[in-house]
Amino acid sequence: MLTPEEHLYALDWNNNITVAIITLISYDYMLQFEKEVTFVWQRQWSVMIYLYLVVRYFGIVLAMICAIWGGLVYIPEAPYVRSSFYS
């Protein structure tokens, strides 16, 4: 079982990874947005456009939820931290 210091280190590492993942995904979306408007939004709507949009935006939402929740990198051994830990 991990010591309290190791838990804090792992949580800090997870927070840093979360910020990096959200930053990279957001940066990619900002870079591709102009092309998306040109090639997707200005075309006639079809099933493929709907599928593209669902996959693209469902993916970003799912990635951010997982990154914020902490399921991507760090899953603690214990689901709780004892109150004496903060003393």
C-alpha cells in the first residue's frame, strides 16, 4: 500500500498530466477548426458529416471527463483517505 506522501505525489503527477492532455487536445481542436468549418460545416449535410461531428466532439468530451476524473493515469489503491492523514 502506498504511503501518504506517495499518494500526494501520484495525485500531483495526475494533475499535471491532466492539464497537459487538456491543453494538447484543445490546441489540436483550435488548429483544425478553420479546416473543419471549410470542409465540414459549409458542405451539404449528410450521414457522414453527422458521424464525423459525433465522433469528433464526443471524443473531446470523453477525453476531458476521463482526464479530469483521473481515470487515464492514476487510480488510487484506496477509495478514501483517512482523516488522520491531514493532521
